[in-house]
Amino acid sequence: MRPVCVKCQCEMRCTKTGADIIVMSDGKPYQIWVGDIFGCLGCGVEIVTGWGNKPWKLSHEPNFDDLVNRLESSPSHRVEYVYEKPTPKGGNDAPD
Ligand SMILES: [Zn+2]
């Protein structure tokens, strides 16, 4: 069963498989996961789901920052961010 948008009462559609999900900590990239993006055809809300069992890169691993930069600048990758608290999309700073 696909995720359901409660607001629109319909199943969401997968819009991207294998998106790069960067988990932020203290405003900096901390982990990179792979997940799927599902969207609602009604209201347009999108969610990340289909996470694996563990991140594929951690910030203490070699070349982590270079990898983040490559993903962020690659037109073939979709990168989304996960902050500890709600953050307006496009914001670079996690709220305090
Ligand atoms: Zn909806």
C-alpha cells in the first residue's frame, strides 16, 4: 500500500526513487540516506519514504563533504534535507 495523503484522502504516487536524503545536524550534513519521494496529486505535498536500514555515508567518513557537494551539484540527483525541527524549504539554517 502506498502512502496516503490524509488531507486529500488518496494514495500518493512515487515521483522519484533513489533520492539522496541528507540528514542535517547542527546545520551541517551528518548522514546520507537513500529514499523514495512520494507526492500527492491533489495538494502537491511530498514526503520521503522507503528509507533503507542505514545511511550509506556518515560525516566522519573520508570525502564526505566532497560527496555532498557532488550530489548537490549533480542535475541527475535529487537531494532533499532532513532537519531536526521544521524548516522552510530552501532554508540553510536549522531553527534553534
Ligand atoms: Zn494531498
